[in-house]
Amino acid sequence: MLLALQSLTKTFVGMKALDEVDFELASGEVHALLGENGAGKSTLIKCLTGVYRRDAGSILLDGRDISPDSTSRAQALGIGTVYQEVNLLPNLTVAQNLTFGHEPRRFGIISPRAQRRRAAQMLEGYGLDIDLDRDLGSYSVAVQQLVAIARAVELSGRVLILDEPTASLDDREVQMLFAVVRRLRDRGLGIIFVSHFLDQVYALCDRITVLRNGCRIVTERSDSLDRVRLIEHMLGRELAAQEESEKRHRRSAPLAGEPLLSFAGVGRRGFVEPFDLEVQRGEVIGMSGLLGSGRTETAELMFGIRRMHSGTVSDAEGDLRLNNPRDAIAAGFGFAPEDRKTDGIIADLSIRDNIVLAMQARRGWLRRVPRAEQKRLAADYIERLDIRTSGPEKAVGELSGGNQQKVVLARWLAMNPRFLVLDEPTRGIDVGAHAEILQLVRELTARGMAVLVISSELDELIAVSDRVIVLRDRRQVARLSGSDITLENVVHAIAASDEHREVSA
Amino acid sequence: MRNPRLYPLLATIAIFIIAYAICYLQFPYILSTRVAGNLLTDNAYLGIVAVGMTIVILSGGIDLSVGSVIAFSGVFIAVMLRDSGLHPLAVFALLLVITTAFGAAMGWLIYRLAMPAFIVTLAGMFLVRGVAYMMSIDSIPIDHPFFTSLQRVYWLMPGKGRLTLIGVVMLLAFVVGHIIAHRTRFGANVFALGGGEQTARLMGSRVGRTTVMIYAFSGLMAGLGGIVFALYTGSGYPLATVGTELTAIATVVIGGTLLTGGAGYVFGTLFGVLTMGLIQTYIVFDGTLSSWWTRIAIGVLLLAFIVLQKGLLRLTTARSAA
Ligand SMILES: Nc1ncnc2c1ncn2[C@@H]1O[C@H](COP(=O)(O)OP(=O)(O)OP(=O)(O)O)[C@@H](O)[C@H]1O
Ligand SMILES: [Mg+2]
């Protein structure tokens, strides 16, 4: 066995994050580590790579006991890791990030030329064409993620650990990553892969280990573990009831009457082509398209993060000015951004504080949200979004990655806006909580809120939306509603080649 | 388009050149090797300390003890040369060991206790100033034949300007500082720490060791600055260089280094020091202006730089998002 963890135990104040977990990784296998948000996946990885000190248990690499007490030690042992919450250092150049700790030197002096050459080699095969001398922070999250992966791959002589590496990658990039991983596997490395995308898990992994509440539930070959049983292992309950509630929802037509909002000719040069959109009270609009098709950009325009160059936005009362997010919030808009890792978490504040933050900002700091109300809200959302925590006063930084995202989501839901944009609301969130979030969206719309959901997960989008808008190349290419909303139609619209595009913009 | 990370450095150099040009228009004599030589000599101790400060600030820290360390160094040298009979070079070596160890100890405390550098080095500042007082309350003149001969070493530049030993030491300090910050693994760790301690740790940086080394280096530079200051003034005085730490911080910021750490260039600080020296020279040349104008000018420059950096930050993030 390449790597073996034996009865690994880790306790954080007052809670067991890992409880006597056994885990084995063979060389030449890709081993998925799955579980709900807060199950202990990231904690296991951090104990293994010396970020956390384990309380008990042993780690064997090639049968020898190892006890890495720092990440540099783990790297020296040939364990390369992409952590969930972290990309790299935005203030270093791409080349510096890639070679950090292993810079080619002569007499102790780094040679920038050799460094650049080395970095260029490391990036081969990822299809990235970027300037190695620029700050990493000036590139998109996806590029940063790929750079982080390239670095970890280089450092992994024996074991490569990927903790949700695909969250911000598009399909093409995911395929590229898979090719790299398969190559490493064939070279005899052991790879640990954490993800909430079960399709990816089945496409890539040889074995699956499921964690629940810090305990190992099962380890099985992925071809003998079917999806339903897998999810049942993760959730620890039967799936039937849930699937039913999934089907139950589809409403009749959206509430008719005056549109809540109308966007007319809204666009920004070189960014989003002008589009018209009427938003009805209580409807869910789904927005679909490939990464880079302009989905997030459209949302940013609607929320005033970017100024529009053309067009008007109006409601029943008249025109709205949306020059910045503050205007948008004042107009009753809400926006939960895609990149919740960096936008929006205040790690040192409690869950309760993070949830009431935006609400408090809107009311002004003189009119405090009453303490009792804060507590009620926090308790409510912890329950409804199933945020795994020991209590509402826990610092958000101490939650698992997926649970942090739920907190950001809760903040915007608590604002109770009349028009809410959710950009990839279920990314990084486990399958169990997916359904709960969709359920919540439906409840909100039943009370009259209009919601725009951007999602790459088409099944979900189709299940929740009353209307679907498809974007390609920064323009709207199709609108589907009612019974036209099928997986086939949406995929077709996304992929359709330019000749027969049905322009509705 | 040039790399945006160079903008603050370019701005610093541009400001220095413009300032020099303005001075030159009024007092053409300013463009002479004599003035240039004096600029280096007069600001040598400040420049050396600022090299250490640049590294500290790049890592996201601060070192408030350096002014006190300079004063301590002067008193230490004066007392040792008067009372012990050791050779000045031995005294210098001993002093550098002491100040480096002192810096290392502060670094260790900052890391171990997870205390803000501000607090720890503030305590260090009072402590060292107190020790200097205990060694002597008065100014002690230094006269040792070897020491005074060092004070008189200079190279004559064309145009009769004098490039003094201490001026050369400062320039060397900048060269060494540049290599350390930008061309060694230690330097990479410094930048990493300035970019984010948690991230640096996950990338495999040894944060504790780096922190100790950063403050040790600053202590070493402060000790060296103290030697240079003693050579410059020829005495040791416990009340000397009060507030020099703040001047050093100002030169680092005017030199284009981000006060919150993670971005900047050591050579930027050289231009920060020279700009500050130039303003002082201008005021001396003018003769009617009060020396307080130096401080006002520095205040204005500091503000301008902070605004510039905010603007740049916004510019680059806006571009990368587009
Ligand atoms: N630094 C910490 N301090 C206190 N508790 C922590 C800390 N880190 C994690 N925990 C707790 O340990 C549990 C396991 O968290 P972990 O991050 O391992 O979950 P995960 O399986 O990676 O979930 P996700 O899918 O959301 O990333 C969570 O309940 C979390 O609140
Ligand atoms: Mg995790």
C-alpha cells in the first residue's frame, strides 16, 4: 500500500472532526473522498499534510511511519496538495508561485531565467497561454486554480491530493485536468480526489471512500457502488423521500400581470450585448451557457457592479438608476456572487454576524437589527440550509468550505430582496443540501420574490426554472419556457453552431 | 503594456527625477558630484536602516525599534572604545552580533506569541533606548585613531565630489538588500508572508524561521546603521535618532512599497531616501525656509503615494476583471 491512515482522530474544541478513520491509497489509483459538507474531508487532508496536528492514529507512506509537522515536510516526502480554500499568492508572479520553495539557484541566488523556463515546463499540457511575469492575482480564478494544480502536480512525487479542484473550471479545463491525472496515475502515483460533482467522480476514480460526521462509512470500487447507494451512504438516510419532493414542485405559470422589472436594451460594449428582459413577480429565471458566455457578466451588469453603456431598467414606479451595487441594493436587488471563497466571507466573525451583515448595512448602523431578531434569523437559516455547526456564534472561518458558502447564501436570502441573483448557488455544496437550497428558492418565489439562477448544472437549472435563458458569446441566443425546458433543448441551444442561432436579443 | 507591478517603482523614480529637475532649475549647482556625494553621506545611516525596514514591511510587519538601536549602537561603540581597549573592528562585530540577536529575539516573540509586530517592536524600542541611557546619559565623543581614520576615508569623484566610506556602505547595503529580497528563497518567503501568512504556510513556507530571520536582518541593518551614524557624528548619544524608525518607514512607502506588505522593490527605497535627502538639500540651499518644511513635504509625498497605490490597485483589479 502506498499510503495508509490508521485510526486517524482529530478533535476541534468540542467536536470530533475525524473519528478513528482508516484510509488506504494504492499506487496507480485515483481514490475519491466523498461526504457531505463538514464530513471531515478537508480535515483529513490537512492532518495528512501537516497543516493540523492529529490527536491519534498513524500515517504510513510505503509502510514507513511518517508524521509531517508542516506542509514543507509533506512536500519533501512527495505529497503535493491543492487545498480547497486556497489558491496561491496573488502578489507573486505566476513563475514565482509555480517554483516557490524549489526555485532554481546558483550559489544561493535565484536565476529568473531558469525559473521562468521551469515554470513554462510545468504549465505545459494545461493549455494556458499566460505571461509568467505577471502577478498571479491579475488572472481569473480558473487560471489560478490551474496554476495551483500544476504546482501540486510538480511537487507530488508519490501522492497528489486535490480538494475540490474543479469548482471553478469549465468543461474543457476539467478534461485537461483529468488527462493530467490519468497520466500521473499511469506513472504509479496515488491520487486523492475530493469533489461534489459525482459525474466527475465516476468518470475519474477507481475507488470511493465515504465519510460522514467524521467517520469512515465505506470504501468500495466505484464500478460496484451505484449512485443511489453512494448518496445514501453520504446522507445516511434513504433517498426516496427526497426525490419525491424534487418532483413535486413544478408550478403552473408564473404569476401574470405587470412585470416586476424590465431591462430594456441593457448592455456594455465588449462585455455583454444589449438585451431585453422582463422579470415577473415570483418567477425563477434560469441562465445557462458555457463558462465565459457572459452569464456572470450579465449578472454584474444587472447589479451595477459594472456600469451599463446602454439601456434602461425600470419597475412599476419608473426608471431605476443602477450605477453601483449600493444603488442596486437600495432598489431591492440581491446578488450572491460565484466566487464566494474570496467575496463575502468575514472569517473571524460569527455565523450570526455574517448573516445579518448586509441587512445591517442596508438599515444603516444606527438602526441595529435587534439581537433577538438576529438570533432568530441565524437559527432559521442554520436549520433550513443545514449549516453544520456547533452553534450560531461559531466563527465562519472554522466551518467547512461548503458550509461557509451556505452562510454567504443565507446572508442574501435574509435580505429578502425583491429580485435576487444567485450565481452558481450550489457549487461546492453537497448533494443533500442542493435539494434544500432549491426548495428554499421555491419558497421565496412563492412569496413574490423573483430569482435569477445562474448554474452550470443543467438538471438543477431545469428543475427549478420557470424560464431558461441561454447565452453564447455574450448574447442571448435562446429563451425556453414551459414544456420547452428540457435538457435536450438547453444543451442544443448552448452548443448550436452560429449558422442557425435564434437571436432573441 | 508594461507589467503593472513595476508602476510604483517607476513612479518613485519619476518623482525623484522631477524633483531633481525642479531643484536644478533653481539652483544649477545641485547637479554636481559634491551635492550628490553629500546626499549619500548625510543619508547613509537612514538608507541602511531603510533596507532592513523594506524587508520587514514587505513581509507585512513593522520594526519600531531601529531608531533606538542606532542610538544604542553609538553609545555602545563610544563606551567600549573608551573603557575596554578592544579594536574598533572587534567592537563593531560584537555590536552587530548583539543587534542581530536582539532582532531575532523580537521575531521569535512575534511568531511564537502571535503578537502584532507593532507591539513587540514598540516594547523593543523602549527597552533598547533604556539600555542606552543606562550606559550613559551624556553624549560621549569617540576618538580612537583607527576610528577617526575611517571617518576620513573617501574617494574623489570627478568634479571634486566626495564619495565617503559610509556612502559606499549604504550603496552596498542596497545591493545586498536587493539580492536578498528579490533573488533568494528567503526573499520569496518574505513576499509570501506579506501576501498572506496562512497561504504561505499552505504553500510550504516555514513561517517561523522566516519571521525570525526578517527581524534579525532588520536588527543587523540597524546595527550597521548605528556604526555608520557613529562614524558620521563621531559620538554616541542616547537621545540621538529619536523618530528615525518613522522616517525610515516613510522612505519605504515613498519608495513604492505597499505598507501592508507583499509588493515593492528594495531599490525603490533608495529613491525614497534620496528624494527625502533632496528636499532637505533644497531647503538648505534656499536658506529662508524653515527645516520643518522637510516634514511637510514628506507628509505630502506620503499621502500622494498612498493615494497612488490605492489608484493602481483599483486600476489593476479593474483590468483583470474585464
Ligand atoms: N479550524 C477549525 N476549527 C474548528 N472547527 C473546524 C476547523 N476546521 C474544520 N472544523 C470543523 O470540522 C468539521 C469538518 O470540516 P471539513 O472542512 O473537514 O469538512 P469537509 O468535509 O471538507 O466539507 P466541505 O465539503 O464543506 O468542504 C466541520 O464541522 C468544521 O466546522
Ligand atoms: Mg472541505
